[in-house]
Amino acid sequence: MPARPTQKDVADLAGVSITTVSHVVNGTRAVAPETKAAVLRAIEETGYTGDAIARSLVTGGTRQIGVAISLLANPYFATLIQAIEREAAAAGYTVLLADTHDTVKTEQETVRTLRSRRVEGMLLTPAAGDGRVISELVSLGLPTVLIDRLTMRTDVDQVGAENIQSTSALTEHLASLGHRRIGFVSGVPGLTTSEERTLGYRLGLGRGGLSWNPELVVSGHSSREGGAAATAKLLALPDRPSALVVANDSMMVGVLHEVRRHGLRIGSELALAGFDDVDWSDLVEPPLTTMAQPIEEIGRRAVRLLLARIQDPERPHGTVRLPPWLMHRASCGCA
């Protein structure tokens, strides 16, 4: 029985090193086009089928897309992933999911791991503080769509919610109810979602006839613990706010705990309005007034954009902003 072809056989036939063959197979480093072509010919001639990756190089694709996302950053990401998987499966693609833990280092590692599996495209929710991963994906020509946390770049496709006008609307609504000191619990500094929602809050103040006061804005770092700490700081002010806008539902959990720890009645003694709308938003007492993101549609549109990019790499890049809708309940003080 003849020996099974190895990467060494491929390297010998192509006249390159085993390391170069590995880089072509795993996508771990850019290889000159003529060298890559020689390796692919050698794979085909030797019949090397060491793994699915090698076969896909010859047959033309893995029918896999990578999803690099922080599974802990926001509860709504679970719904987002379900929508992505359904849309991908309908198109005959498998989803490979990797958790970035919302750190730059882990994000870099998970993206490279997904690339080594020869995914045909990447859906990415970028971590704050570093754009090198996006630049690397763009330079490699790997079809990529950014989800939720968008950037000012014009060389990559992006899909997310509209944040500025929707947060402005929440703030304006509280101002229309007579609140003059409206606090804001913002998200992780450096994220576009955090910056846009802070801008929306500031815009809403102006539209409501109120002045910007930096002491009323505290970062909750997009976490439950951070939301509680930010709320404690705001409620400790000599002239505490009478209403709060909370930039996401992870922080809202901490806000609710801290408000109740202070013994304040939500809606009457402290009005609340938040961004995101998880399943329990209408189960708490009083139910929460929120801006609900079109999560499932964001997932579907992201997959469609990615598959269109895979089919036509030269098509113009685009950014899709989908409008949230107001879920008007009682936590803002309205009946």
C-alpha cells in the first residue's frame, strides 16, 4: 500500500520549504502568488489530503465562515449568533464560532485560529483599543464584515444599529417629562457604540433644552459590576440625577441592583431608560423603557453582506445602519 502523501512530498515537488507549505495550507502568513500556485499544483498532483483544509485549497472553498465575537460582552449576542447560524445554514455554510473575550490579544489569537481553518469569510465584533486585526484581514483580502461595533473605515463592510438618534430620543423623552438632571451610564471607552451613544445623549440634552454636565456621565464599562459602580457614583452626587439613561442591558442589571439597594422607587423617584431590550425587560417591576435593537436582522444582513463579498470581492464596500425602535414602558415614569 503506497504511503500517504505528506507536506514534505508537497514541498519537494513545489520546490519550497515545508514551512511555506504550512503557511499556504493554514493561512498563517502571506505567500507570493506564484509560490502559492506552485504549492496548490503540488497538492493536486501528489493527492495530498492531510486534512479538509488541503482539500479545500484544491476544490475551491470550505463553505465555512468564521465568527469572532465576545460571548460575555452582551446577552443579545446569543440571539445574534442564532440569526447568523440560520442565515448561513440556509446558504449552505457552516459557522465556526470563537470567543474573543473582548480583549485585543485574544481577538488576534481567535481570528488567526479561524483563518487557519480556511474560513471563506469573517464576521467580527472588534474589541476596543486596536484596529490591527481589521487591517490584517483587509490586507489579506479575507472577506470581512464588522458587526455592532462599527468604525470609520471605508474598506470593510459593516452592519449595526443606529445609535446616535435613538439615544437622543431616549434622552429627549426624559427631558420632556420635566427631568433637568439626567445621568448617563456609558459603555466601554473607545468603542464606537459607546462614543455614538454618548454623543446621542449629549444631542438629546440639547434638544431637550438642557446643558451638558460631565459629572453626570460615568462609564459602566459595559458590565454589570461597572453599571452598579457608575450608578453608586451618580447617586452620591450632592444633587443627584432624577433620571438615568443606560447604554446597554449588561449595565442595566447592575443599575437596577444599585438603585434598589438605595431604596429608590423606579419610575417615581428615579426614572430609567436603556439601550437594548432583553427578554426580561418587560418582566421587571416596573417594566423598562428601552431602545430595542433589530438583533436578528443585523445577523441576517451581516451574513448576506459577507456572502455577497465572497462571491464578488470587487463590489463596493458598504455600511448598513438599522434603526432601533422604542419600547415605551413604565420605568421612565410614564403610565
